[in-house]
Amino acid sequence: QVQLVESGGGLVQPGGSLKLSCAASGSIFLIAEMAWYRQVPGKQRELVAGISRGGSTNYADSVKGRFTISSDNARNTVYLEMNSLKPEDTAVYYCNADHRSSYYDSTRTIVWGQGTQVTVSS
């Protein structure tokens, strides 16, 4: 069973910074893409940033220039560096991974982490 473990969330003041980490473990053949999403009560979960195995990245317009996604393929880990944080960034942040578990099975499976709370408040 593949598991995603997130860390780095917490409480920060507006303008502050946080770095989130998400490590994948278990039966992994390869990870095609990892991404960060966020969700607040009453709203749909939204994509924040994604990164492919080859290093291509994409960002939501609301975080461009402030957030940076990166990955360490050898460690099956993805990071989200968040700078100049705003109160509207407050949300539960979820990591996910699009992966294959076996050389003999081409099925792609998306796995979600449990979420980590980020609160931006003075």
C-alpha cells in the first residue's frame, strides 16, 4: 500500500513562510506526477501546484510568484515552499501522487495524503 506522509504545516503570520513536505512510501514503480491541493470549508478542493517526473511545473494563478514546488525523485518526495503568505492561503493542504506500483501493471493510481493545516493569521 502506498502512503503519503505530509509535514510542515502550522500557524504563521501574514507575510511569513512555510515549507511543506510530502514523502511517498510503499510499493512504487514510478511516480508520474505529484501535486498540492488545498481546501477550505464550503469550497471545492483546488489545485495549488503540480510537478511531473521530468520537472515540468504548473501553478494556480493565485500563488504564482509566491509558491515554489520542487521534488526529489530519488526520495519520492515533493515540497511546497510558500512565501509572502496571506490570510486567504489558510486551508487544509493535501498532497497527491499519480503513480504505478508495478512494472507488469500499467494502471495509474492517484493516492492522497491525509492533509495538513496551514493557518495564516496575526
